[in-house]
Amino acid sequence: MYFTQRLERLTLVQVQIFLIIVLVAVLLPWRVTRPLQHKSLDIIHLASALYDSASVKRMSSINKKKLG
């Protein structure tokens, strides 16, 4: 049980790192070549939505383990 909790925490950290890398890789060239546009804001919203869904899934799985 301890191992699965640790594994969930590790995967959430990996998701955070991946999202940060993707945002930096996409937004840096975008800002250098042209000013900030609506498409880059859509990417930010998409990344935050993915992060929120990952957090919700993690919390719901932890709650299920506590109840079950």
C-alpha cells in the first residue's frame, strides 16, 4: 500500500515535470518569433486542464482506497 501511494505521487510529479517541459518548449520559441497570441493561451489552458484532471484522478483513487 505504501508503494502504490509512493508510485502515484511519483507519477504526478512526472506529469508536472512533463507539462512544464512542454510549456517551455512551446512557449519559448513562440515568444521569440512573434508576440504572444491566442493559440499559446489555448496551450496554457490545455496544460492546466490536463494537470487538473491528473490531480482529480489521483485524489479520487486515494479516496477510494481510504473508503474501500
